[in-house]
Amino acid sequence: MTALSRLTPVLVLAAVALVGAPSAGAGVRATLLQLEPRAACTEAVALARSGGREIDAELRLWRVPAGTARRIVPSLRAHRALAFAQPERTYRVTVDEAPEPLQGDEWWRSQIGIDGVTPPGPGVPVTIVDTGLDFSHPEFAGRPDLLALNAQEPAGVGGEHGTMVASVIGAPVNGVGIVGIYPRAVIRSWDIAKGTGRELDSTEISGGILAAARAGRTVINLSVGGTRDLAVALAISEAVAKGSLVVAAAGNDGDRGNALSYPAALPHVTTVAATERSGGVAAFSSRSPFVDLAAPGEDIVVASALGKDWRRSSGTSFSAPLVAGAAAWIWTVRPELTAGQVAEVLRRSARDIGPAGRDPAAGFGVLDVAAALALPAPVRDPFEPNDDIEEVDPNGDRFMGQAPPLTTPTRRSSRVVGTVDAYEDPRDVYRVWLPARSRFAATLRSPANADLALYSTSAPTVSGRFASTGRLASAATKAQPERLSFGNSGKGRWAYVVVKLPSATLDATYRLDVVATPARV
């Protein structure tokens, strides 16, 4: 391994902290709006004339000055043209300086199963949505396959956190500094920092996620965390729909109450906790049922933009890029896998620590690259994200166009194999066509417990939970396999088959067969 050079005193840098929306009227500069699909062109024109800026045309996201929003939001709501409105949230880098003696170098390499395993050449890129990257740092100067997706702003502390994260992923073998987990990775950087580099707006974060996903399949690293933001959640849904893998830091609140951290607590996000030198989960690492696996995150030697040197830092901010780099490595070597399969390979191959089995501190265990490379391909889970009717209904507000219906007016039967997970993929929703005067039947086979139901297009959802209103049929919960049947006596119409887990089951694989046949009803 390359010897360390110009290693400066320690700087412990916590993960980027997402600060919740300010109190009303206290420094709220702008409001993020999403227009409904039914919104007319006149409403978009009105937003533009009022000083609004379209953030993303596909998602119909707009940024408008706070004063303008107070005037225009009631009118948009009255015309049923507004999907949501929220204050633009400001993310801030939190820095805790704590000098301590330097101890060793990249101790983490022996703990994640990369000894004796050679990383591949450039392949699936890793996109860092963070505070920017210092391209002139000795670790990165002249490095190939290093791309800026927008202007990088390393002034002040801008670029510091992003440079640290990038070095963990792909510091090259160049005779100086350190070596990342995937030294020849293709690294792309989207700078979300503005001003002094401490203000990280949700507008920029969602923009970076969308830019990354629309440029082709990639692993997206988000070493940020805090309160839920709808714009960021929408961007992640699109990234998943376009086939990218999203990795996020679990957060650094393990010894401060374990408040849920987003985007780590969103479905379809691979959430990474931090371990310490001893091999256990670090005290600062946030615990939650959304944690998928863990990776080293204490005393990690990283490149620093502040002094063009190297420092020691701790936080799940550095555990996440270890997993992101490993994911890109595995995906490059095994390109036939989907993003969801790569995530599942990482989870199922992890080395179990602490309590036996999956737990809130380490998820499935510690990253093990060699085991992940050798693990047989898991079941392919199609059509994600399909957790809600709106995601598979072409008229739905969150429809991404990746989920074809299982049956149509010309195709009367279909079979699909999938998986569900209580926290990463809580339900699978499939669109089906119910022909006129027909009987629709669905059969669910699963070695674990899973539930089956059929809903109409008017089925309401509240926070992702299906209400009883709109349910057309459901299977007997204790039967194996589960079967449901529904007679459609009227004209042909669309409906939705829902596969979900009961509260006592964490995950399940299943096979779903659906068929519609003419019948006297």
C-alpha cells in the first residue's frame, strides 16, 4: 500500500447533516412546488412570470421566492394544480474538530474482504452528490475518469467533504496518499454546496440525483442525512426507476437518540452504518431498522481539500462510500445484475456481527467484497419502484413509466417473480386489466408469509398504507398458496394487485400468477 505523505493533525468530520425547514418566516428564502400532471400551461407561465424557476420539467418541480409562494399557492390549490409545496430545506456541513494521535493507516482494508482480490478497471460509475471535489488535490490531479457534472466550488470548506468521500471510493495507486476501495473507479461529482460551502439546498441535491440517473446507470452516494424532503425522495424514486443504485449514510446520532435519518430511511436506498477498529458498530452510528449493512467508519484516512493533504475522519459519511465503491466494483464485474440485485448481494453476503441475523445496528452485517463477488445472483425484483398505485398508474403523480401492466386487453395472463422487504420494499403493486364480464384470479406462492389483495383505481393510500376502501378482493391470509378471485360484471377496467408483508415478516420471495377468463358473473 502507498505510504502516507503530508498527513496533518486529525480532523473528525461528521456526516453532512440535513437541517429541517426553518420556522415560518425565519429565513425561508424559497418554496419548492410540484405541479399536478393536470396543471395547465398557464399555471407554469404564471410561475415563471412571478419569478419562479423550473427545477425539473419531468417531475414538474419549481422553485419560487417565498413571498411569491404565499400569493400563488392558494390559487394553485384552488385549481387542483398543486401536488405539494414545502420550504426549500437547507443542508449544512457539521464539523467537530477533535485532535488526537494518528494511529495506523487504512486499517479498514483487512475488515471488508478485499485482501487478495484485485479491483477491476473503469466500469459502472460512482456519482458523489456532495460538497464538490478538489480536482487539484495531489490525490486526484491528472487522475483519469474523474468527471464534474456541474461547476465545483472548493472555496472555503466547499469541496472538503466531497473530496474526503471521493478519496475513500477511488483514491488511485499514484505514489502519494491513500488508496480507495476501487482505485480505478469512474467518479462523477455533483457539487451541492453554495456560498461558503456550508449551505446544501435540497434543490441541488435532487438536481444532482436526477442528473446522475439520467446519464445512465450508476451508483449514487449520498453521505447526507436528516429530515425527509419530498423533492429528494422523488429524485431517488426516478433514479431507482432508471436502474441506478442509491447508497446513503445511516447518520451519526447513535449516541444521541437515533432520530430517523433521510434519505437513509427511504425504501430502495442501501443504508450503511459505521464500524470501529475493534470490529463492532461505532457508538456514533445511527441505529434503525432501515440499516442494510455496515462498513468501517472510524479513524478513516481521507484526502482533505483544505490543506491539499490527508486527515483522519470518522462518520457514516465514510462508511457509505466504501459500500458505494464496492457496489460499483461488483456491478462492473457482474454487469448482468440489476441495481436491486447488487444491493441484495451486498446485504446477503455481509459478515454477521453482534446479535445473530439482521439487526438495527449493523443490518445484515459488515461489507465483505470477496463474498459478494462469489454470491449467486438473487431473485430479480422487477418494475421497481412499485410500492404504490401512483407509481404504476400512468395517470399517477409519481409514475416513472418502468412498470408495464401484467395483463392488458390483449394479454389475459402473466407470471412474475419478486421480493418484498419490510423496510426496503414494503409492497409490490402491479397494474392489471379486468376484461368486461370476466373472472380475474391471482395466485401467490411464497416460502415466507406474504399477503395478496386486489384494489380498484380509487383505492386511497395514506403514507403508503392501503385503506380498506377500494379493495375488491383479498386472499385468505393463512392459506398456502394464497388465492383470490374477483368477478367483473361491468365493462373492462384497470385494477391493482398488491403483494405485501404482514407486520411479523421481514422479507419474502414470491411467485405471482394472474389470469382473466370469460365467466358468467
